[in-house]
Amino acid sequence: MAKLMGLCMGKTCKDSSGKRQMREMKDIEIVEMRTGRPAAKGKCSVCGTGMYKILKKEDAEAYKKAA
């Protein structure tokens, strides 16, 4: 599956100024939100914190085909 980047909310994934960092997601699962929008659910590759990213329908279909 292709690499997917997301904003990590874990406490250990902040830079020196306290800003959140974009990290690669691992163990990605494509899910559908209650509103019907596709999203990617996974874990941060650095700290293991759960991550969630809303996707476009085309991107979700592409990730499903790549899996």
C-alpha cells in the first residue's frame, strides 16, 4: 500500500516549538465515517498513537485497490 501522511496528535511527536508533526501512517485501514465519507485509520510510525485522516473518494478507492 502507498505511503499516507497524517498529522500526529501524540505527545512525543512535537517539534522543539511545540507544533504537531506530519508522520507516516502504518497499519492503514480504509473506513467509512457516519456521514458516508471515506477515511484512513492507522497508527503513527514513530510513537504508535492512533491517527485518522479524511480522504477523497478517489483516494480511498486507490488505496483499496493497492491493498
